[in-house]
Amino acid sequence: MPRTFIAEAARKSAAISIARVICILGVVYVHAWTGLTGYDLQLAKGTPQEDLRWVLMDVFGRSAVPLLGLISGWLVASSNRTRDWPTHVTRKARTILLPMVLWNALALLLVSGTAWLLSLPAPTPHSFGWVFEELFVASRNPDINVQMPFLRDLFVCMMAAPLLVRLANPWLIALASAAAVCQILGLGAPVFMRASIPFFFLLGILARRGHVADRIAAWPLAMALVPFALLTCAQLYGSLRLDVDPATPEAATLDLSVRIAAAVAYWRLSWALSDSPARAFLLRIEPFAFFLFCSHLILIWLGGPLLGALFGKLGSPLYPVYLLTQPLIVLLTVILLGTLLVRAAPGPAKVLSGGRLSAG
């Protein structure tokens, strides 16, 4: 095998790992602690700090998530093991579904338990149906681990993957188009909590077949970043200054366009970082990325008010410092907890990290 091909494959693998780190760190901004209720957040709309929070959410959070779905579809399309349905689904149940349910159970125990014992302002069980939904995300978004619909929908995509990888491109394009329409019209539940997830999963399969990742990697960095920047500015202006209803088809279409542009931009950025001095540092973080994704809301529910007592709520003078550093604070906590868990209980650490963290 030519040495250049091996080097190219290694760089692509590194870029995928780096993309995961960037995307999941960005998700923390979406769920950052503010100390305010939904009503108070509405009152804060238009203030500099609330504008900053929206910018961080859109640029680094909601806009980065689609790339995770694209990567999942891209990897599925390249794996021969996908075609063996029982083996494939069993493996994905172990690395996606089981960690999701266990982390949801931990959220109920830790967050709801603390709310009951110490009056933490957090959801508490009030019916069997509520507990069931919190654990399995069966037909609605959970109240505590609000990030878990991604894993739930990703697992549904994985169940269909052995069929999807056998379909011709026109069928995949038709399915992706249907998913896009559902996303724009707000349809999908209870089959999919977010129709954008199967949309980007299918795009990932198509991107693999069309060698799109290689083509984007060859673009100048500005060519990938400028469309994302322009579309994001338009979306932010509509949300923050024109108070556009995000549920309208026009706003949803723009949102989906922003997410597509974001996936392109973040992939090109990850490719650039995969051949930069930051590569080694980011790759050392990557094994903790899944652990970070699953645990960060538990840490924010529990730790947010503690640090909030020091920095203050949204609107306080020091809150912007807290907001900007929340992903780093959560990441450092996750690395510490993950490392300790690997040493103390390598089996549970491997399960909770989707197989990423182990004693080896």
C-alpha cells in the first residue's frame, strides 16, 4: 500500500476525531448554565450577554452538531460490518443505546435526587411515564438530558443502516429530501425526535460515495468558512433583531441551510487542524468526547449553580467569563472523572464511554 495513501488515511482519521471534539465542545454552549428561567431569558433578549450566548450557541453549538451525523453516515458507508444486520445492531446497541439509557438513569439519580434532597431547581419524577421517557426517549425530548435525542435518533438510523447502504443514490437522495421536508415542517416524532439527524446521516452516506470529504478538504479554508459566516449572520439577525419565529418554514429552511454550511465549514477546519500543532492535543481529548457529550448536562445541572454563585447569573458582570469558559470547565471535569473511573472501574468506564475509554 503506497505510503501517501496511508498518510492520507491517517490524516482523515485524525480530522474525524478532531471534528468530534470541536462539535461536542460546542454543544456545551447550547446547554450553558444561565441561572435564569425561560421567562427571565425572554426578558433578557436583546441584552449584550444574551446576544453573546446566542452567537456562541449558533456558531459553536447547534451549527456544529450536523457534522456528527454526517460523520456517522460516512463511517457506516465505509464499513463492511454494517451489512451484517444482527452483528451491526448489537454493536450499536452496546455503544449507543446502552450508554444513553445508563446516562439517563444517572441523570435521574443524581439530578432529580439532588433536587429532592437539596431543593435544586431541576425536574423530579412525577409519574412512571415521565421516568420511562427520561430513560428511553421513546416519544418526546427528555427534560434533563436534553441532548440525548441525538443518540436515540442515531441508533434508529443505525438500525436502518444495513438497508440504507444497499440502496442506490437516487433512493438515498429521495429519503434525504423527505427528511429535509420533515425538518422544515417540524414533522418526525415519534419516529425521529429531530428529522435533521436522518437527513445528515443520509448525506454522510452520499458524501462517502461521492468522495465529498476529499473535495472539501482541497478547498481554500475561506471558501468553506465564508458561506457559513454569511448564513449565520443572517440567521442571528433574524433571531435577535427581527424576532423571527423559528417554527416558520422560511426560518426552518434557513436554519437547515446554516447547518449544511456549518458541516462543510467544520469539516474543512478539522482537516486544517489535523495537520497543525493542535493535532496532538485534540487527539488526546477525543477518547473523552463521547463521555463529555453524555455527561455534560448532568455536570451543568449540578455544578452550574455552584460556580454561578461565584460568577453570577446571566446579566452579572462576571457572567461572560463563566459563559465563555464553561466548555473548558466541563471538559476538565470530564477528563478527571473519566480518568478516575477508568482506574477504579474500567468495565463501567468502557460502557459509559461507548467503548472509547478503557484500561488499555
